[in-house]
Amino acid sequence: MDNFEPVIVAFCCHYCAYTAADMAGSQRLSYPPNVKVIRVPCSGKVDAMHVVKAFEKGADGVYVAGCLEGDCHFKNGNTKAARMVAYVRRYMDEIGIEPDRLEMVTMSAGMGYRFAQVATEITEKIRRMGPSPIHAAIETGKAA
Amino acid sequence: MKTESKLEKVLAAGHLAVTSECGPPRGCMPDKVREKGKYLEGVVDAINVTDNQTAMVRMSSLAASAILRQEGLNPLLQVVSRDRNRLAMQADIIGAYSLGIDTMLCLSGDHTKFGDHPMAANVHDIDSIQMIQMVKRMRDEGLFQGGAELKNPPKMFIGAAANPFADPFELRVLRLAKKIAAGADFIQTQCIFNVDKFEKWMEGVRSMGLHKKCYILAGITPIKSVGAARYMKNKVPGMDVPQEIVDRMAAQPKEKQPEEGITICIETIERLKKIEGVAGFHIMAIDWEEKVKEIVERAGLLPRPVV
Amino acid sequence: MITAERKPLEELIEYIRPYRRILLVGCNECVTVCAAGGRKEVGLLASGLQMALLKAGASIEVREHTLERQCDPEYVEELVPMLDGVDAVMSMACGCGVQEVARRFKNKPVYPALNTKFMGASERQGVWAERCMGCGNCLLGETGGICPIARCAKQLMNGPCGGSTNGHCEIGDDVDCAWALIWERLKELGQQDRYVEIAPAKDWRAGKGAGPRKIIREDLAE
């Protein structure tokens, strides 16, 4: 994997990060195409299962993007999401996937610039980390 | 007189009784028991022998009590409900009495969490109050706990513990009343540093007339150092060490602290002597048995009465 | 309900390492409610096991199924068609469910994925606490509806001991003193006299003392 292009899955809350992604687009701010955005009604609706399945299918990095603290449209979905992320990070450690491949971030709907910046930073971080061990094993399996 | 216990005789004769304790060694060292016993010979009326104190394994209280008995001393067998079920307890009580041990203390015991076997099961088949009932029934009715007849019953002088400093405070007198109703003949209290609070508790005791139904021995512990004072204040559940005691210890240079600890102890005894209903003192000098004689002497409690 | 927690993944991997195909069986009852062994946890564990083995250069097929109730033979029967070609079963039920599966399928190894913990109640979202020890002779009527057997660290029937501090147990500030709770409740009910009565030594035959217990309802038993 010399020219490693990480696959990043971003679960984006409809009320903030997803709108921020739109904003980034309208402001002509570019962000890496590695980031696959999945719109969710609230970051609190992202289940541990969704995150784990993303890694199982070969994602190198995953992040959950919710509203700023205190700004959740459904009161506390973002804090629930943060707890879920912490839980899955511990599980990833048990499985043998570096927990740093999973992150919780927050932003508001108006933060187009922040959206692009987060997407770039996370993509670069994962690029430095290299492919996830699961991604690598899938590739090896295919080659064999 | 319910028993042949020296402690009962001293108390019944109206003397202020004095007891102390001996923690058995953590190994097969019978001489250690004798050595600790020697310090207390002629100094106290009965020697409490702790039962896996602080949930650490030690020589059994029964064996150590038997050793003291062989030396002509008066052991007071402590039994905790944590380590034995009712079969084992009754067997030990019969065994103890057969070896000349006629005084005992019924306790629940510290939780195993605090000891060196936190992985052990806590038995607690019966609790301390039910243990008192059991021993009383053995003694007075000649019946085992299970109801069968007991031949030649053990005539135990039955003790229990009370902690006036634990919470909820309003239950502290009521629970004492339950222990006395269950059959406790005497009580040894938790170490007293907060005399004001103890006085308040004794008011409650007297208002229920409990001091007339049972002998109350006030618990005393000499503090060796300011470190020990702080540890007891902060780390030992159910201990009440007022800040002024810590400050008094801290005001002394290190080498003078043990002396100050003994002085505090004597002052406490003098205050407690004035409280109606205090029938004696239980001096718990943990690993400091050699100082008990000095304390008893300076408190004016020597020589011990001959009964 | 019966509460449980998943065993460490490492321990589970050791169980299944020799096999190529396993059936992972959840239960829709208590362990679903305490988020230990329901459909969702079955999915999470199946993914985790597969990833952990894949990473180690091995592979395993994990079939997933969640039964309505794993401690009832009627439901366990459902597993029959799913066992074809399966080397072992891993159960995400409490110990009762694990044993029911093991009893039904005598020639399949059955492994527990959970550590069954206690009979408890949910204190708040995500927190479960022990409430009952199944002593077989309920005394909650005497103790203000709070069980000293399950909730006092020394199961004192005549507490509280001398380690009760500020409503906490001597074993830790995160544990309530059951007897402090009992006393508060008795006061609220105006039943303080109940405290004064000595609870007699318990007859443990109704509990574990008489060996494994069984209930037979003559009118229902077939």
C-alpha cells in the first residue's frame, strides 16, 4: 500500500456537521475526498454497531460529528454520542484496532471552515497511521 | 453470677474493670503470644484475643486464648461471624470453654476487603446479635442453635461491641439495646477520642436504663504518632478522632509524640471515669502492649482487685 | 432481572480459536435489558470476534441468532436448524441460558460469553445494582422494602455495623449502607418499632443452604 488513501467514514448530524459540510461546499472550501459523509438525524442516533461495522468493512478511520456542547437539537444526543465513542474506543483496543482511529468532534451548522479543517486533519492523521489492521487483513485476503 | 469469669466477678463487685487486647501473631509463634500476655499479667482482668483482626489471617483466637490460659491469664475470646458458620462457631465455643476460656466477645468483623484475603467469601451465616442469642441459649438453656440438647453447656460471659461514633447516631443506642436484649452481659466500645460525643451517647444509654442491664467498658487507644492519629481520623471507618487530638500530637516533636499519646489516653480515662454508667476500660494498645501497664498505673487503676 | 457483563474479548477468543464456524446466541430477556447479550450485543461481539481473528491471520464464521428466551426449552429448540455445520455455540445469555443450550445439544461445546452477575434493578440509565440474593424467604416486609441480605456487605440481619458512615458502607463511599436506608424508610413509614425486634438467625434451607432448588407447580407441571 505505497499510495495509501485512507477510507474515512464521517457520521454527521443533520443539524450541524452535515449543514457545515454544505456550507463548506458553498464557500468553495475543499476537503479530502477520502471522507465519506453519512447523514444522521442526530449524533446520538449513531450506534456502536454502525461504527464497528464501518471498521469491519475496512474503514481506516471513523468520526462522529455532533453539535457543540449544549446545542443538541434533541437535548443531549451529542453527549450520548461522546459516551458511545469512548465505549467503542475501549472495545477497539480489545479487538486490536488503535482507538485513535475513532473520534468524536463537535461543530455548529455555520462552521464550514471547521468542517473542512476537521476532515483534512483526521484524514492526514489516519494517513500517517497507515491502513487499519482490518483493512490490511482484508487486502491481504484478497491478494491471496 | 452467671459464670466463673474473672471479668464478671470484678464487675459484679463494683470495681472499674480493665481489659486489654493481644493480637495473635501471623505465624506459628506461641512465644509471641506469651510475650504479649506477660506485659498484661496482673495489669488487666481479661485479655481480648482478636479473631483475624482487620481480616488478616493470624493464629486462631482460640489457640492463642488457650496459650494465654496455660499461662494462668484470663483470655477473652473474640469471635467474628465473618469467618465461620454457626456449626464452626459453636464447636469453637465448646472447645474454648473446655480449655478454660469463659469469656467471649461476639462481633461481625471487618469486611474481607480490608484484609489480606479480599478474595475470600464472607460467611455471615448469622450476625453478631444472633451470635449473642446463640451463646446465651447454649449457656442458659443448654441448647444448640439448631435446637438439640447440649451436654454440659459452656458458661460464657458474653460480650459485644458498640460503636457510639458510627452512623446513623440515633440507631447507636437502639442497636446496643438489641444486643443487650439478645443477651450481652458486657460491652466494649470502639476507641473513644471524641469524649463529648461519647457523653451524648451515654445519655441515650442511661435514658433507656441500659447501663443497669449490662456493663459498659469504654474503649481506649493510645496514639503513637501524629501519623497514626491522621490515619485513624481519615482512613478507619467508624473512627472519630477530633482535629484537636491530631493538632496536639502534631505540636510535639516526633520523639515526644508517644508520650503525648499516653497523656491524652490518661486524660481521657479520667474524664470517662466521671461518666455514670462506665463500668471499666478496654485498652486497645495495638502492637504497643508494653505500654498498657503504664497507662493503667497512671490512671490509678492498679493494683487490680483480687476477686 | 438477571444482570451480566461480557467477558473480556481475549478470553472469548481463546474459547473459539479451534473452530471454523460458531453460532453466537443472544437472549431477548434480562441480558437485553442490561445491554449485555441482546441482539445488538450479539452483532457487536460477532464483528469484534471476526475482526480480532482476521487481524491474527485466522478467520471464523460467526452465525448470529437471538432467542426470545434462552432459559426455556421451547425457544432453544429454534436453534436446531442453525446448528448444521457449526463447531461450537457461544451463548450470550445468563448462566441459565448457557446451561439450557448445553443440555439440549449434548455433542456441541457451549461457551459462555458473559459473566452473570446478580439479580438487580436499574438505578438509572446504564447503571444496575444488586437487589436480591434469592434467599427463598423474603423479609422485605420487616425491613422497609430494602434487603439487608443483598445490600449489606455483611448481610447483617440486625445492622448497621460500626462501619456505617454518613449513609455509606465501610467498604466504600460508592456503596450505600443498607441499614441506613432501612432506618430512613422505617422512619418515613412510622415503623421504627420494627427495628427494635431482633431478626432471628436465618434458615438458609430456603436458600442455597439446602442445595440446588426446584419449584414444582403441581397444577402446571406436565
